[in-house]
Amino acid sequence: MERKLSPSFPSVSDVVRDIEQVPVHLRSAKTDLQTAIHYAERSAQEALADLRHLEMTTKKHIEEQTRLIEKQELSRSMTEKLESAQKRAAASHEIAQRHLSELRAALDAAKASASQKETEFVQKAIHRYSELAYDLSGVVNEANKSSSLMPGRDANDDGEFIPAKW
């Protein structure tokens, strides 16, 4: 019996009749094929799941690498800002120290030759000098504390503020 190809599926009775006409040794092959198809489908599904996982993991890896690169660029930028701030702080510290030394010398000279009227002014200037020197040393101590908290500092580094290094 010759069957024509059609776009529809065969009826159940046609399938049952066709299967009955298949020799027994071929029916066994059909079972083997069904088993092979089952294993192929299962392994293909596992492979697809693994490939999707790989794709997701790769995307996350790329995102993490991008984030780390951005973080390194940010870190590099922050390092440059820190170095710039350190240079400015060292320069202004040096200038402040020089001006305080000049003020101290002027106060020492004024104490020796000050008249009664000028003595009050000299005392106020000495008091102001003391405040400025105290404030400056306090800021230097805070800067030393902050710099000692930075990663990468040597454990033996006492964190002492040295303008030439800043």
C-alpha cells in the first residue's frame, strides 16, 4: 500500500498498522533509537543549561572586570589627587613654618625693646603665635594619623609628617 505525503499527521490506526508491519528486529532498533533520542535530548538540555550558565558567568566576569578597571581608574585618579594634596600641604606647611619662625624672631626682638604701651600688643602677638603653632602641629598630627591608615603603608613607618615626602 502506497501512502501519499500530506501536510497532516497519520491517524492513530495508520500508525498502529504501520508498527505491526515492522519486523521485530526493527522494533528493537526503534527502542534503541528511542533510548538514544532520550539520552541525546537530555544531554542536549544539560549542555544548553551549562552553556547558558557559562554565558551568564562570562557576562558577570566581564562586568566585574569592567568594574575593577573603573575602580582602578578611580583609584589612580584618587592617588593623583592625594599626591597633589600632599604636595600642596607640604608647600603650605613649609611656608607656614617659615612665617611662624619670622613671627617668633620679631616677637623676641619686640620683647626686648617694647615700651609699656607696646607690651600689650606683643603679648597678644605671642598668644596668637602660640595658637597658630598649636593649630599647625594639630593638623600635622591629624594628617599623620590619616596617612598611617592608608593601605600599603609600612608597619614600621611611624607616619611622621616630613614635608619633603609629602
